[in-house]
Amino acid sequence: MPIRYLIAALYVDASVPAQLGATLVSQVDGYGATGEQMDSVSTRHEGPTRPTTSGGGYSPVEVADDGSVIVQLEADHPGFADPSYRERRNAIALLSLEHRPEDPIPVVSYTDQEHGVWRIVSHELSPKHRRHACSAFLDAKESLGLPSDHVPQLSDVTGLLQPLTGFGYQPVAGLAPLREFYSSFGRRTFFSTQYIRHPSVPQYTPEPDIIHEVIGHANQLADPGFAEICFAVGGAVDRTQSKDALGFLSRVFWFTMEFGVVMEDGEPKAYGAGILSSIGELDFFQKASIRPLDIREMGGFEYDITRYQPVLYSIGSLQELHDRLLEFYSSFDDRVYRSLSSTR
Ligand SMILES: [Fe+2]
């Protein structure tokens, strides 16, 4: 059974999930507790919709005229026919919609079942990380010390991450618009969803859930070098005006911070959050066509998000990666984009 996956915040047109083709190895039984818990929680949004919530893209969050918050799931979403899961998604989306940046991050009372999903995925990812993650990610993961037995609150993630690199997490109900998502990096802020994938398929998500956001990105952001690169991304976005330049930048981000690999000990190791949060991608990425890192080529490469990434870009060392990406993001603007795109 294919696993589909989407790093939705990275797309200008985030409407198609990716098929990662991994095999399910376990499931979490039952889902009643979640629905029972959330039945008593209002899913009515009384205030204005926060600008960080997109009305479009995959699983868009919609606020009806009566204030009801509805997360629209595609018909092939694992939770589509599960009213308890739908209600849960609506309620968690409401928490983010009601949240104001100056307020404490809303607490999600995760159920035993949701903790179980986190536990399953964490335990399956750990040996794959040891085998396939680059040294900087592994060191950062150890420094951050995320729990593997329960879903952490975003406030907990911030509490662990900020002392290391200054980055903190803020909740978002659905897809963050591309410009806002990247721009927040310049404030050392990462917008993150709080929901977790459907328990019937713990290895599968058609959208970026908290497992991707935290296990993939927080571990990455715990490394000072990667955090510095992401911080520079925020500045680059703020210097661009054109949608095309933003698209170029997002594709470079895709092939680096989401799906990048670096050579270590003579073999490609993953540093991209999209690989490192996906059981399927971790099994597949070494079979991809791995090309030398090329900013111009990556920025113009129209990837297919409906499958495992068949083309990846690698570089010889973490230091070289850091230097190249920091140089690119620190100087990128509309003028640089025009120069790069005109010579493609
Ligand atoms: Fe991501």
C-alpha cells in the first residue's frame, strides 16, 4: 500500500500529495477515545481567520458563516470516513485559529491513541536515522532530546529548541502561505501543525502532520548550521517581491532542507526533513539519481510530489553545504533570481 506524503507548506500550488510507496508494518487499533474527548469541544471559530491559515491547498481549513471550523479532507484521505478523526481535526484546527502569537501556545490533550502513533513512528524512524542520517542531524537529535513515547506539545519543542538555536514553534491550522512560512524563519519561528496522522496508517500521511514538523524539522533546526541556513531563508524571502523568485527559492529549499543529502564516509546521508521524517523515503533515497548540488538547476527543477523523489542533490561535506547555501540565501533577491533564471 503506498504511503503518500506532502510537505505542503513548501508548495505554491499544494494540491497533490506525494506517493512514497512504503509498506505498512503496524497499526493502532481503535479511535473512539479521540472522538469521545473532542465531542465536548466546540469547533466554532468566533474571531477572524488568522492569515496563516490557507483556504486552499490540500486539506484546507474553512470557517463557515456560522463560525464552524471544518478541515476539508480529500476522499482518499485515511480519515475521510472517520467522523471521530474529522471532529478531532476540526477541533485542533480551531485551537490554532483562536491562537494569537502573544498568547501561550495552545495545549492539545493528545489521546493515548495519538501518543501511540507517535511512538510507533518514532521507533521505526530511529534505526533508520542511525543508518541514513548525516552526523549533524544525529548530533542535533541527541541534543534536542525529543520524547519518543508521547507527542510533545509545541511549547515543549520550543523549550528544548530555543536554548540550542533560538528557534521556536508556533501553531498553524493548515497550510501556511509560502511567503509567510519562509519569512517566519527570519524571526526564528517555525509554523507547525498540531494534528497527527490517522491511526489506521501510522506510516502514512498525505500532509505535513506534527511528526513531520517536529521529528523532521525540529531535529534539523537543533543544529546551529542548519538553523543559520533557515534563518537566512527568511531574509531571502523578505528581499523578494516576485512569485517566480519565491518559487525558485522554494525549490532550492525543497532539494536541500527537505530532501537534501550530503556525502559522509563515502555514501549519501540525509539531512532533509522530508526524508528524515518519512519511513518510506529513508528506505528509498539511496536508490535515487543523486546529482551534484547545483543551485541553478535545483531552482528550475519542477519536481513531482506524487512519488518518491527520483532526483536528489548531494554535496561533498556539511561545511561545503553550509557555505554554499548560506552564500545563496544571504544574497538572494529578485535581481539574483533574474540572473540565475536568465542563464538556465
Ligand atoms: Fe517540511
